[in-house]
Amino acid sequence: HVLHRQFAHALPVAVGGRGVEIFDSEGRSYLDASGGAAVSCLGHAHPDVLAAMHAQIDRLAYAHTSFFTTEVAESLANHLIERAPAGLSHAFFVSGGSEAIEAALKMARQYYVEIGQPQRSVFVSRRQSYHGNTLGALAVGGNAWRRAQFAPLLIDVTHVSPCYPYRDLREGETPEAYGRRLAAELDAAIVAAGPDRVIAFVAETVGGATAGVLTPVPGYFRAVREVCDRHGILLVLDEVMCGMGRTGTLHACEQEGVVPDLVTIAKGLGGGFQPIGAVLAQRRIVEAMSSGSGFFQHGHTYLGHPVACAASLAVQRVIERDGLLARVRSSGAALEAMLRARLGSHPHVGDIRGRGLFWGVELVRDRASKAPFDPAGQLHARVKREAMARGLMTYPMGGTIDGRRGDHIVLAPPFIAGNEHLGEIVERLAPAIDAAIASL
Ligand code: PLP
């Protein structure tokens, strides 16, 4: 009676997991090269995380946040804020990425209501982005296919271009000039919408699932920050997928030299051991609410769930204790080298891009023209099937270019993966791609 995401084929039954592997009921093992959807940063069954969860369950499994705070939620907030970019002062704990985005959108709107600018009602975000599947998150998201059938239900959002140098960098244009061109486009979109009507620009610091790991060009986010400041609008960075160490720094924006007004985090925050997400907010936004209404007009039953906070705190402490950010950087360099060696001159690999342990491989029919495969062939689904048949979990997606055309594969292995695992990932992925293409 489970209503699965897809009705077409039966799924294997996952019965166990350890380290970088998941096991199914038929005894097959799968090397988790994508952490599900860039979630399982510590792999599966990490003993320190399980112990912290057991201890919290024995103490207190649940307390509603309108009645109590808990030590574990306070400790997690302290841990996160002590390591957060400058000025971020509070953490609002929810149960996942979409909830984090919804909370960020409402917090941004309430901030302007509190400071006497209630006319602000417009969000600006990017095409080929993903911010979640609830209606607010879907509206700011720029995944045309996901939005299409729900479009009549979505709030009005202005979308601008993604930062996608592989396809959009012009001949003779430097990456820096491209970044400035994109910032000018954002500026024009804000002016067209009416700068005093815009609430925020919302963007993934490193684009994730929709276009396959789009890393920003140098200077892009600094220029974006400048545009937002000039118009007095907020910068909301969505680091649900790319944050919490995935790109080699705790927050991806650290590498861009910008500080957001609000940042959303989720997947790697709890590593999948429990559902958890969070919004980290600048002090002035929190103070506007506390000295104004005296509350944030938002909430869910499972805010700050103690077991989720315990799991998350344990995940974050392991990352720090075991020096895993440095490991992400060195393993990321190793994975990049392996991907480029094995797939760099593959006739149907157009681009290999990424940062840390977050990589995208874009597949093309023709390298010279960058023409994609016919979307009717659903190449991405074939790659996923062929990889699973080889005991490899990857995160392929179609619609890379415009929501319809293009195919890519996202790799996001656990931070604990050794070079032998990374090598195995690439060795299984390459024949999976070949088999998928051969089957078209
Ligand atoms: N934002 C980004 C950047 C994501 O990648 C995702 C999920 O993939 C979300 C938001 C939504 O998170 P969730 O699926 O936990 O609701």
C-alpha cells in the first residue's frame, strides 16, 4: 500500500547499510556514490551517530517547541552559529530542505513587514534551480518540468539565468565578465519588477539536482551580493544540497566570499540519520521580528525534533573530530582526477564539473555541438538503471538544459569514502553510461 514515486517498476527492498554501502533483501550491495540525493555524508550506520540517537531517545524523544526548548536543540544551534558566516545568529530547525526554504521565504517576507515595507512581495530566483517541492519552494524553483502542472497554484516569481558556463559563456568572454553579465541581468530583473517590491534573490550557491552541479564563476556571487545590497533586498542562499561540507567548506558560500542574509541547510546537516533542515538567519532579521511582532509567524509540529537534533549534532561533531572537510577537499581532487582520466575524452561526456565531493557529468550526443540526446530516450533513467544493475547508486536527471533537454549524473559520495571506493565508483559508472547509450 505504499504510494511510491513511480508506478512503473518494482524497487529493491533496502534492508541494511554500513559505511558506503546499502544492502537489499536479495543480498545485493550498492555502493552509494550519491548519498541518495547528496544526503548520506557519513555513509550508513555510523556508530557515533547511532549512539547519540539512542541516548536521546532514552532521555526524551519529543517535546513540542511551543512548550519547551531542549538542550540538544540549543547545543546544535550553538554548534552551527559558532561556525557560521559572520552575522548569522540564530537557527530555525525544520524537518527538511523544502521546509527550510518555505521558512526562509516567510521569514524574508515577515522581515520587510516588520520594518515597514509591506509592499514587498516578489522573489527573484534562477531558471534551472531546485528549491524543493512544496508550493512556495516549487515557485521559486526554476525546474520547468517540475513546475509545469502546478503552475496555476504557484506564487509569481521572476526567474533569471543560471550560472551555466558550459553552455552560456560566450565565445571570447572571460568567466569574470560572464559573472558580471549575469549580475547585470539580475539587476535589470529587479528594476523591471520594481526594486521596492522585491523581497529577495534566492539561489543555490552551487546548483544541484536540476542542472547537475553548476559551480559559480569567480566573482559572480560577489556581484550578486552587491546588486542585492544596492536595491536593499535580501540574499537567500539555498545550501540544502551543497552545504554542510559537501563542497569542502562547511558552507559553500565561504568559497564565494559572500555572506547571505538567510541560508538554508538540510541534507548533510543530519546525513539522513533523521529528517532535519534549518534556516540560519542574520541577527538583524531576528531582531526585527523579536522587537516587532515578538514571534516568527510560522511553525510545524516537528520543529527542532530532539532525536533529529541529536543525530545532526553527532554528524557535525564527527565531521569536525575526524577532519572530514579537509578529507572532502583531498578526496574531491582525487575523484575529479579519476573522472577526468576515465571520462574526460568520452565521446558523449560534454562536461565534468564540481567541487569537493559534489560532481556533475553532463552527457551529450555530440561533443562539438554540445547537442543533447533526444529526451524521449530518457538516457538519465537508463544510466540510473544500468548503474544500479552494477551495484552503484548515482543521481542522474534529465532536463539539464531547459527542464526538457539534456542529461546529467550527480555524484555525491559519503565524506568517509576512501580512494578505493572512489575508484570503484568511476569504474562502475563508465560502463553504465556506455550500456545506457548503447540501449537507446
Ligand atoms: N533545495 C535544494 C537545493 C535541494 O537540492 C533540495 C532537494 O533536493 C531541496 C531544497 C528540497 O529538500 P527536501 O527534498 O529535503 O524537501
